[in-house]
Amino acid sequence: MVSYKDLGLVNTREMFKKAVAGGYAIPAFNFNNMEQLQAIIQAAAETKSPVILQVSKGARNYANSTLLRYMAEGAVAYAKELGWKNPQICLHLDHGDSFELCKDCVDMGFSSVMIDASSLPYEENIALSKKVADYAHQYDVTVEAELGVLAGVEDEVAAEESHYTRPEEVIDFATRTGCDSLAISVGTSHGAYKFKPEQCTVDPETGKLVPPPLAFDVLHEIEKKLPGFPIVLHGSSSVPQEYVDMCNKYGGNLPNAIGIPEEQLREAAKSAVCKINIDSDSRLAMTGAIRKHLAENPGHFDPRQYLKPAREEMKKMYMHKIINVLGSDGKAE
Ligand SMILES: [Zn+2]
């Protein structure tokens, strides 16, 4: 048993409380390799933004969970070395799908876990989420649970159809599970292909596809039912056109990749939404930069040569999200 407190990590309780009160959101960035982690920590340290490092089941399988945990521990020391006196870094399990997986993460030093039982019937979702919350709370680890279904594909989480969270269920769900935050479905979606072109309208001026807006009415209803309760948005990459273009220009094939417009995320961040998950944008920035570098430098074969610009591109993207979309800069001096 390792406590996250001994690793210099923090849970989400304080950061969410401040974010809800302050009208901003905490970035939750997924990582599964060193360059991504360096870029996240550099961006957070430079902007003094609290940050949530997310590890998915897929990342655990890819990189090894023990190694990822040590990397997060190293990230705290690295942040201090970069001059961030009081780093507010949370290590969070993304989409835990069983009690055993969540327990394993609590026991190995995660400061927060998500139990995603949203695909189960309502009562089973409550029972499993409560079991995880009861276990995690003994160690002061915070728990995110989910109600409603997001469409899209992300690592091992996939659903064809979404259905919005039902506001009439949220009080009962939050009370009976004891969860610390609630992931909801209001129109965001996993992956880089969040919408089919036929779901979008065409901007007459630019000719670009405009996705359907988020269901702010549902979000506001949920907020009214649970005043001040931390709400989480998954699947909130904006799929920047410049990275899609960069990938496609240098040999990629990502037709009709569509994300959530940043104006909508900015609006959501001002509400009770206090955690916004971003993964695909980092993948796109990294792949675009690598493709570009290798296309322009066909003789390069040292991975550092193409991973360095990829890391810089990711850092730029993370800083942009923190400062211009979530508003979490300067919130963790
Ligand atoms: Zn997710």
C-alpha cells in the first residue's frame, strides 16, 4: 500500500472546490509516455495550473501501470525543479471498469479514480460506484462516477449511441454512491471523430463543418439539482484543424475528424464543469509534428530528433487549453 500523499500528489477535492467557485475548469490530460508527461508538466508549471494526469486502462496496458505511477511521482519532483513551488498534481485512473482495477490504483498511489459503470443498469451502476467510493474514501482518494452514455471510441471504451444524463437521476445517484464528482453526457464524445458529417451543419462563410452544440439546457438542469457539485466532461478535445491538416498534408489520412468547438468548452468551464478531459488533441499534435518532421527530414532516425518538436507542439497545445479554454492558469502558485 502506497499513499499518494507520500508521493506529493493531491486528490481532486480542493482543486474542484476552487474551480467551481472560481468559474474555471481543471485540465485532465491523458499520458502514456515520457514526452507527453514532460509537455504536460512543463505547461502546468509555466502557467501555474493545477493538473490531472490521467491514466486509462489502455495506457496501463501500453506502458505498464507501475512505471506510469513512478513517472507521476517523478513528475512532482520535476515540477518543483522547474520552479513550481507548490505543484497541484493529481494522478487519476480514467475509465476504471471494475472494483479490482480501482482498488489496485488506490493501493499503488493514485489520488483519484474513476469508476465507469455507466453501461450497466442504473442500480448496478450505483452499487459498483458506491463500492469503489467506500473503499477509496478510506484512503482519502476521490472518486468520479458516470451517469449517461457518451458515444465514440477511446482506448477500450466504445459506444455506438449516446444518451444524455437524466437530470432527474443525479441527486439520487450522487447521494447513494457518495462519489466526489460526476461525469455526465451532454453531447461530448470520445475520439477524433466525434460527429458524422451528416450530423453537422456547414458554415456558409468557411465551408467548414459545424458540429451540433452541447446540451447546455441539460447541463444547467443538472447544476440546479446539485448546486456546487463537481461535474466532469469527457471526450472534450476540439480536434484542432491545424493538426488534422498537418497530419493529412504529410501522409496521414484523417478525413472529417471533428471535435468540440473551444467556445463551447469555454462556456462549460464557467459552469459547475470543473474537469475537462483532453486526450485526442495531444495525439493529433504529436502525430502531426512527427509526420511533418520526418517528411522534411527523411534522413533523421534518432527518435529525439522528431520527438522534440512533437513535445514542443504538445506543450503549446496544453498551454493554449489552460490559458484560453479552461482558465486554470495562475490557480496553483
Ligand atoms: Zn472518457
